[in-house]
Amino acid sequence: MSRIVKAAMLGAGVFLSLITSVKATPWDNLSSEQLEQQLQAKFAEGNYSPKGADSCLMCHKKDPKVMALFDSTHGRLDNSKSPMAGLQCEACHGPLGNHNRGGKEPMIDFGPDSKLSAASQNSVCLGCHQQAKTQEWHSSVHNLEGLTCVSCHQIHTANDPVLDHKQVNEVCSKCHRQEKADMHKRSSHPLQWNEMTCIDCHNPHGSANDKALKRATVNDTCYSCHADKRGPFLWEHAPVTEDCTSCHNPHGSVNDNLLKQKAPQLCQQCHVDDGHASRVVSQPGVDAFGGGRSCLNCHSQIHGSNHPAGSNFSR
């Protein structure tokens, strides 16, 4: 091997080691527990910078992601509730301490690369965001699955996609893949066109209700739009009053009207021994069972009837 090649390889090795040393931080070798202990000690000391964000920008002003903070709600000086109007960067990332003196002291970091636990990261956000919509966070599926606030939210940006009516569905569907597939089926709510959003029905921060629903029950959620199905009716259909999802998939279906199955198969799940309802249709499309709307050809008021003679939902 020539001296020139050896020198080139040696130079490349030195360059790579320099890159590694630049990216590495003194606390990279700390465990999650050790890191949290150091940060707790820093909070106990409370050694905040008298210059606030100016101290941070001495090093971080060339980072566009850092500077984007000043375009966001969190970077506003004219809002008394904004971190920038108080302790500024240290309101979220913790007291500066001796971090700017050689960068040997850790700061709070957020995101998937942070060694801090999800609970520790979220505690920073929840220190300010104590609204009614976040009060069920600790018992929410998202929290129990170890998600952090920044798993969905973007802080250092002028427009947080999850707060944008036109983008929130895309954020949710990055994890909820089955629901994304359903919303693109032939029969669906207008979710794929962003005329309706996931958070119209669900509270992503948690709820005391099933499926993180904003309203007490599935039916109450559906009735907020489909008020004509609420009733009360003189003749009520049990599946309708119990749970709309007995028959419908709210996220989408290959069948008409979000139905889980076509009629008569859908109806026959309950009406298996009910005289004519149980008969096998030998030639679909040629009689009242298989043609047109199937069972609904006769039982047109399937959600309920107020007609005195409507006990079989035919009028």
C-alpha cells in the first residue's frame, strides 16, 4: 500500500473521529436514570441564566430549527403565557447552569432520540397545559403506550400540523394505519378530504369515555351529526339504541352506508330463525331478499318508526 493511500486513510479516520466528537455530548454515556438525576439536581439548584435566550443563542442561533421557535406561539414575547415571556428557552429545557461553559451539563431534550422517559418529557408540557382537554392524559392510551407530546406536536414551528384542520388526519393516520385504510374505502365519512377530522369525535389527550370519545357513548357521538336517528321512537330497533357500531364501521366500509356487511347477511346475524329472514337466497337480485335494498325494501325505517303500525319498521 502506498504512502499516499495510507495518508488518505489516516486523514479520513481523523475526519470521521472529529465528526463523531462534534455530534457526541458529554452525557451520551449516561443512562436514563443518571440523566434524570443530574437534571433534578440542576432544577434544585435553580441556576437560570440572567440573559435568558441570549445565552442560548450564542451557540444555537445558526440552527434553523432553533430559530423557528420565534415564529411559533411558544416564541412570542407579547403573550404572557408564552415561555418566551418568562424563563424563555429554560422554561422548557431547564436551567442553564454550567451548560454553556463547555457544554458539560445536560439540558432537557425532547423527541425519540431523547434519553428522558416519556413521562419526564411530558411533565414539562403538562406544567403549563392544564386545560380540561388534557385532564385525562395520564389514563389515556397514548400515554400508556409511551407516546410523548412531541410524538404528535411540533413546537419550533409557526404551524403545528396537528392543530391544522387540514393536516390533523394525516398526523393521526401515521400510526392508525387501519383507520387510514378504512377512510379511503368506497363508503366513508369525508375524512380523506379533511372535511371531517379524527378529533371531531376523539380526544387524543384521553377521555373518561370508551375509545377516547369526546361524548359519553358511541351513539351520542353519532347523534351530534345524525340527529334524525336519535329518536325517541314509538318502535325502537334494539341495535340502534344500543350501539351504532353494531351495524356500521364509522371509519369506512366497502359496503353502502358504512355497513359492516351487506344485507341480508347483516340482518341475519340476529334474525337467523325469524321465518322468511332466515331463508337462503338462491338467486340474488331476483327477489325482495337479494334485489335493490334487500331487507330494507320492506323494512325501510330500520332506525326506528313512529307509525302506530310500524312495529316491523316497514312504515
